Amino acid sequence: MEFRIDRTSGLPAYLQLVRQVREALRMGWLSPGDRLPPVREVVTTSGVNANTVLKAYRELEMSGLVEARQGSGTYVKAALGSADPEVMGPLRTRLAEWVHDARAAGLDTEDVEALVRSVLVDEGGIG
Amino acid sequence: MEFRIDRTSGLPAYLQLVRQVREALRMGWLSPGDRLPPVREVVTTSGVNANTVLKAYRELEMSGLVEARQGSGTYVKAALGSADPEVMGPLRTRLAEWVHDARAAGLDTEDVEALVRSVLVDEGGIG
Amino acid sequence: MEFRIDRTSGLPAYLQLVRQVREALRMGWLSPGDRLPPVREVVTTSGVNANTVLKAYRELEMSGLVEARQGSGTYVKAALGSADPEVMGPLRTRLAEWVHDARAAGLDTEDVEALVRSVLVDEGGIG
Amino acid sequence: MEFRIDRTSGLPAYLQLVRQVREALRMGWLSPGDRLPPVREVVTTSGVNANTVLKAYRELEMSGLVEARQGSGTYVKAALGSADPEVMGPLRTRLAEWVHDARAAGLDTEDVEALVRSVLVDEGGIG
DNA sequence: GTGGTCTAGACCACC
DNA sequence: GTGGTCTAGACCACG
């Protein structure tokens, strides 16, 4: 997996790394037993400082999602995500269609994000 | 309008305020000429410090969205959002249905957010 | 560069800092790539509060003149000033002579400033 | 005399009024016995609040420059300026020429102001 | 050690 | 009562 850091978002870099690992777990892109990219590689590909990567990996380890094995790397320990992967596919397709239609109607990315947030807030899912 | 601060999100409080104003503009809940809630009111309703609110309002002012009038308040100056409000309604309805189905399929809020992000990234809308 | 704050001028300290950086850019005393003095140094040399310096640096950053690099410092990003440095020298010399003569004629600093302002206003340069 | 308020300068409005009266005194545009414009007139011509004008006039009165006569208006009481008016003329002419040449050399108003400030600071006239 | 965030509280400028 | 300025000091993110 490859990390992307958005330095304009205001969210600390190490939390962006943590979130991206968690999302990869939810999406099924990472599974128990998989190895996270070595710190040095993340440093070169994403431009953050090694301590920042270490902090993210430590945070993931403390939450029980990954496990550091001395001299070998950091490995995924637990799965994440409450969804049945078979049902995820159709949902993703429908969502992609919706996004496509929203774009066609003139909405930009920030519009889409605002709409999603507003629906989730209304629904009570976001506090 | 009323602000909600999520102290667990990692995003600085003043940026949460900025984002909520921007989203209100995009959703059409705020329009040019409207007055933002006074700093002291935000302090009491959302629990943040006055300087934090001032920082958010100042940031909005510098981006040209609002205008502070001495002794009178802070007013919306510019609109935001590329969307036609008439087309926004149906899109919102469809999205709410999708979220409902996702919930029914066992997805929690974080799953939904991860899915949305992944679709937007795939599509190129998020860097 | 070293900052000087005049607490009697009525101009907020952070705006005095901003102006002095802008003037240093115009005079060629600062150029793209140069590092501004660290916040903590400005605090000790000029006696203002750290937040005041941060506010000034942030304002400069938002106007695109400087760039803060986490853990490294604040760096000049853009040049400022429409003047050819070679033509600036002679102009400065002539102005210094004029000021000297004005002093000799009995004008104090406020007289000089008033005269400059009145000429610029007459000329339409100041609104 | 007519006042001009620059709301972008950061200098409080009442101090701009005070400074403009002081500069008019230095330039000889106002002399002892002259009447300052009535508060209501300043309100309409410069757009500031009446209290702001009153505060400026009170400040001038406390510094001994003007005197309020009940029901009649506010009058200049003392002169200001260390300069011989006969020597002021030639100095003003030379300065206007210098400004003209500076413009011709490509300097804008902010460049001119920066240069003046830097000469005065060098000379020790500004702290 | 760098910049950045937040708090608490005093005081100011303006309407 | 409105926004704005400044201080003092704690704590965080990053290199």
C-alpha cells in the first residue's frame, strides 16, 4: 500500500497515516498477516519524517490492529470492518454511480463531501 | 446556525468551525448578507474559547467569504458551492437512501466514510 | 533581521512585524529562501508575546510571502518590490540628503512624516 | 479640512483623525483660531461614528491643541510644527521632485514609504 | 528546537 | 454588546 499525505488538510500527518491503514483494513486491501510498508519506504514515498511514521505505527499497535516483529517488520494482526465483502461490492458500485451523477450535476469534490457529512450528521452517525 | 466540535477527530477546533461555515454555505443554509452567530454565543454553545472562534472567523474573512463589521457582527459576503439547489434535493435523497441501505448491510459510520473516500480517491477527486 | 516595536504608535504589534518584513523584502534585505528569525528569538529580542509573532508570521504566510516548514523555520517564498536595486541606491542617497537638509531647517521627525504624507496624498498615491 | 479614513491600515479611526489634524497644523493648513469641522459633518463626510469623532476631538483637547467652546464648535488653540513656513515650501518642492523621480524609476507607493522609513530609522529619527 | 493549537483573562475600538 | 488585540502559559506535531 502507498500513503498520501495532504499537508493542507490540517489533520496531523501521523493521523493521516493511521486513518489510511484503518481504511485499507476496512476495504479489505489489507488483511491479517500482511506486512505494512517499512518505515524507510514510507519516508521516501510520502515525504514525512521517520519519527512521524513510527508514531503512526505505534498508535496502530496500541489499538491492537498491527504487531511489530523485531527485525522483520510490522504486520497486520486484526481485521477491521463490520461489512460482508460480498455486499460491499454492489454498495460501492451504487455509490460510484451516485458520485458520477453528482459530478454531472455540477457538484465539485467539496460539495460531495459536504453533502455526505450533512446526511451522516442528520442521521445521527456523526456527532 | 449551531456549531458542533468533535474533540476526538484530531482536526483543530478552529478548522472544524471554518469547515462547518463553508459547508453551510455550500448547502445553502447560509447566504450572502446572513450574520454569523456572535463570537460570545459560539463560545457558550460549543464550549470553545473565544480566541478559537475569532481565529476561525478571521480565517473565513481572509478567504473572502465573510466580513466583520465593527460593533455589528460578522456577515456572509460571498456564496459558495457550484450546485443548483433544485438538483441538490434529489441527490441528497438518493444519498440518504444509499446510506440507509449501507447501514442495513452492516456498515458502520467509519465504513461509510472509508467507502466514500475510496470512491473519491479512485475517481481522482482527492489527492 | 531585527524587529523594533513602537508601543506608542497605536498600530498593533503584529502589524508592525508584518510591515517590517514587507519593507525588508522591498529593500532587498530579505530574499526568497532566507529564513525569518525563529519565533522564540523575536520574542526575546523585541519583547512581544510568542502568539503575536505567530500571528504576524501567519498573516505573511496567508499573503503568500513566506512559508512555514514544520520543525525547520519560516522561509521567504516570494519577492516584493517593483524597484531595480541599482536605481534604489541613488534614490536613497538623494532622500537621505533631503532629510538632512530638512533637519537642518528645523523640521522634526513628525514634520518630515507629515510632509511626505502630504506629498503622496497630493500626488494621489495615498487614498 | 476634510478627513479620510483608511479602514485597511490597522490604525484606529480616531487616531487617524487625530493624526490628520496634527498634520494639518504642521503643514500650516490649520492655525490657531480656526474651527475644526463639526462632528456631524465629519460623520457624513468620512463615514465614522459620532463617538469616534468625539473621542478624537477630546484627545486633541487633552493634548492642548484644540479647545471646545460650548455651542460654538472646536477651535485650534495652539500651533504645531517646528518649521519656518518660508523654508517649508522649497523643501516640499524638492521632495515632490524626488517622489516624481522615484515613480519614474518604477517605485510604487509602498516602495516610497519603505524607503522613507528606512532612511528615518537609519538616521535614528524613528525608534 | 521548530512552528502550531488552545485556554483564560484583561483591555481596547467601535456601534 | 460587537469584534479585535495582547499576554502568559501549557501542550502538541514535526524534524
